[in-house]
Amino acid sequence: MAFDSAIVLTGGIATGKSTAATIFAALGYVIIDADTIAHAVLDGQSTAIEKMFGSDVIHGDRVDRKALGRIVFADVEKRRELEALLHPLIEQEITRKAAVEEVRGKPYLIDIPLFYERAAYPIEQVAVVYAPRELQITRLMAREGLSEAEALQRLDAQMDIEEKRLRATWVIDNTGDRAELERECERVSRLIRTPVV
């Protein structure tokens, strides 16, 4: 299926991508959120997850994402095993939701954290929410209560933010405050909505 009207919104962990998505939604864009889809798929696969990683990562019928994260970010093989289970299901649901938006023919955003890492979607237009690595580490430690070593472990599981910035169609700078991020999203929205002649 063609993703003709799709724009990927991506970035790195703790660059502010979720906040940018909220801003774009307020600007009138439909957002397809890969993380929301992933959480639903994860809980839907709780029985398989328990078999793979043990009962310590399950609470009731839900997956304890923090407990699972500690395992998979410390072990590349276990992370690959989890991705092999989840990613096809996540991609199927994103494609289904995108097909609905394509009928409307208006630009919409697909919020995909691992867009470059997975290379699973034939989408050419990409907005990268950018913050330098040092700021990512600081924000991640504060947000998740991680040690610096744990924060680095998670950052190292993704493509470097500088590489993502180089590949982007548009870069959304998030080194400032919320008001500055709003101005950046508005700037990129004008570029998205202005046809290239």
C-alpha cells in the first residue's frame, strides 16, 4: 500500500517526540501512534511474553513494560526475540490505520520511534524531533529515574540522533522550552501544507 499522504514523526528517546505529536494533533493532524499500538499489541501477547521472559514481567493480564525493558535493553538477543514477535503485528495495525487516512487525502502523521532502525515503511517525508545526545541523557534520567549507564544503554539501542537529523526531510529543534517547540512544529506544519512547485 502507498503511504502517499503520510509523514513520519520520529526522533530519539527523550527528544520530545510525544510532546511534538500532541502539538501537531492540536494543529489538526491525525496522529497514528506506533507506541500506543505497540502497548496494545504487547498486552495482547502477554501469554507469549510470559513464556519468553517469565512471570516476573506479567502483572495480571498486562505486561510490566519497565521490567521487560530492563531485560531487553540489557540483552540484544532477547530484544530481537521480542521485536520478532511484536513488530509484524504493530506494522499490520499501522498499515490498516494508514489505509483509512489515505482515503481522506490529507497529510497525517505516523509517530514511529524506530522508523530508521526498522526500515519497514516506504514513507519518504520524515520530521525528526531533535535534541542533542547530552540533553537526551539528562531528560531520560529525570523522566524514567534511570542511572546514566541505563540511559546510555537505551540510547545505544537506537540509531544516533545526529544520523537521524541528517536523514530528515524536516528537523524540529527541541532544545528549548515548550513554547519554542510549538513554534518549531508550526513552522514545519507550514512547510508540510505548502505544496512544492
